[in-house]
Amino acid sequence: GQHVYDAVYRLTDPSGQVDSFVKDVIRGQVPTMTLDEVFAAKSELAEAVKARLKEKMTEFGYHILNALVTDLEPDASVKAAMNEIETNKRMRAAREERAEANKNVMIKAAEAEAESKHLQGQGIANQRDAIITGLRSSIGVGEKISPSRVSELLLLTQYFDTLKEMSHGRETTVFVPHGIAGLSGM
């Protein structure tokens, strides 16, 4: 009897009162959480709402069996800020991935260039060795060539190779003293 009287005469707006109790619980718990925690704690919020409603509405003869938190709707500006944060995180990750890929390309190019230079050096060394061997055989097997003479002949060969390479260049003008006398000044 008393609960029916209270439900009809003491509680003039049951929906408004329930709404007030729900908002009171939400305002008491949500500010202590981050937005991600709020989304993760929907069931805990539902239990807190149910406990509060059960406590308060029992006085008026209502029996609260369950309370559901079905949807959380943050303010539009909060949603926009969250979307912007997520977009920035993804863009940062994409920039990092792109930078890492560029770094790997540059490392591979540098390694390839280093290997190319190494092989070029070996080729030049082999070429010089062949020139020296050829010079020795053209002078004669029995004759000894002094190291300074070998260096001089090698330098002369390199000089002509350099002139040849420069002649294949594009729009290049180089003035070089030409002649055997000019070589001694080099």
C-alpha cells in the first residue's frame, strides 16, 4: 500500500526522476575516466546506474531489474578531436614507414655503390697489373725494369687514358700541357 501511494502521489514525474538519477551517476563516474576507458567500461557504468536506481526507486515501489548502457554519444567537437588525433597518428605512422623505406633504399644504393667502387678498384688494379706484365714482356724477359721506370710508364698510360676519357665528356674544355716534356712537371 505505502509504495503505491508514494509512486502515485510523491513521485510526480517518474521518467524525469529516473533520468536525473542516471545523469547523476554518469556525471559522478565519467569525469574520472578517459574517453577510451568510458567506452570500455559500459557494463560497469550500467551496474552503477542499476544500483543507484534500485536504491532510490525502491522507495517509491519500483523494482529495477536491469539498466543497460547501449550507446555512448560524445559531443560532436569531442568526436572531431578524436578523429583528428587518430588521423594524425595514422599519418605519423605512414610518414615513419615511408621514411624507413626511403632509408632502406638509400642504404641499399650506398651498399651497391660501395660494391661497385670496390669492383672498379679491383678492375683498375688488374688492368695496371696487365699493363706492367705487358710492358715487361715487350721490353724483354732478360732485362730488368727499375721501379721508377715502371711508375713512369704506368703514369704515361694513365695520362693517355685520362685524355681519352675527357674526350668522351660533354662540352668539356680542359687545357693540359701536352707532350713528354709536360709530363715531367706533373
